[in-house]
Amino acid sequence: MTIKLEMLRAFCAVAEAGNLSDAAVQLGRTQSAVSMTLKGLEAHLGRPLFESDRKNRLTLLGQQVLHLSQSQVRSFDTTVQSIDLLAQAPQGVLKVAAVPSLAALVFPKLVRALSRAYPGIKLELRDTDTPQVIDALSSGWADLGIASATQPIKGVTAVELFSDAFGLVMSATHPMALKQGPLTLADVFDAEFIRNELCDQIQLSKFRSQLSNVGLTVRNLQSLLAMLREGDWVSVLPPSVVPLGGDGLVFRDIEELTERRKVFLLRRSDVAFPDIVETAHSEISKMWVEA
């Protein structure tokens, strides 16, 4: 017997729901049909995927199969969505993923430029963190990505767009904002500090040793900025994020911190509409040349 996609989809649904009943509703099938599908998968594997008939705990094999199955189901669904989108948009499709601090700056200008150049184009824009931007490129979801780091990905090239300084961001009413003289790393970590994704890019040993002791991490940029506006906390960020937080946030240099945040433009080579991708790549690059 061959393992079919619907077997993996049924297994994922049951494993995620923790029971047959909810999974069957989600899949639009009867419980008995879902149960038979799982039995067929387990028979093929020759080992159980669940520790009991209640289906609420996975075996070790089940945990490993779940991870692989989720990836396969997501990949298939993304491919189907892309095919449907291509069929609906003969004028062209472009998908771009970007970190939030750059998405707010890039997306409006990019949409205007591409809408003029390619009337009827379909655009899908996603703002997310750097690991998810890289995942969107490696999985084939995105044609272009803007991220605060890069790594080797087959079929993906990267160029540095720009770099900017790291500094302390906080409410304008925070004592660190009002402190006379330069700020030091000691000042930074004496305050109530929030760790964020970009902090992990800083390699300065003195900074990293202090960072490991921080108990509060916020990954979502808008949530982080909202907490900083409250006036109780500080965080290390580049100055480009400050306008995204609205009024009341300030940026200050940190005397010992000279490292810079690097921003990269990533591009897939195997794309459906290379002319559109080339135009978008050029438009995004031009935003910083002109700046």
C-alpha cells in the first residue's frame, strides 16, 4: 500500500485535535472513516502512531511522523493555492515576505509601482519574522523576501540592502530617555529589558552574556512597541522601527554597541513571472539608493 496525502492529512488532524470526533468534523468525514484511514497508515508502517485508542498521545514514531506530515501537507496546500492563483491571474502574481519593520516602508511603494507597471497583477504580501521569511523563500511560497539575516538556500540569492545601528528604544518618559550623558550596556541591563529577535544577531560578548539573563522575550514587533510605550521597559532595536510605534518612543545610541543590523533582499531563481520579480527587485533596491 502507498501512503497517500489524505492519510497524512487525517493523521495530522487527529494528532492536532487529540481525538477522532473533532478531527472528523474538521475533515468533513465520519469518525469511522477517519479511524480506518489511521489504521491503514499504521498497518503500512507496522507500528502504532498513538499510545492508546483515545488518540490523545503520540508515540515517539507518531511525533516524528507528525512533524514530517505537517510539512508535507502544508507544502501541498501551498502548491495548490499557488496553482489556483496562477490560473486566476494571467497578468501575473508576486509573493513577498518581509520583516515588519521593513514591510511597513516597502509594501505601499511596491504596490503602487507594480500596479502601474502590471495592471491586473495579483500581489500577496506577508509580514513576519526573519526565520519565517527565510522559510517562505525555501519552501517556494515567496518570490522575494526582506530579512534581517540570511543563510544559504538552494535557488535563492541575497544582496545586502542596507545596515543601520542598534540602540536603546523606550518611551520618551523613561528615565533612560532623560538620562544625561551617553548610555552604556550597564545602563541598558539595569533597566527592565525586553529581549527581541534582533537582539540575537548581536555578537558582542559583553552584550550576549547579559542577554542570557533576560527573562522576558517578545517576538511580535507591534506587541513589543506597545509595551515600550507603556514606559516600564526598554529594548535594543534599530532606529527604523521607532516610527512604527507611533508617538512617544525615542532612540538613543549605546556607547559600547557598534554592531549594525544588516537587512537583505532575497530572491528565488525559479519563479513563475521572472519579469515581475526583476521589476520588484529593482524597485525595492531603488528605495535605498534614493534614500
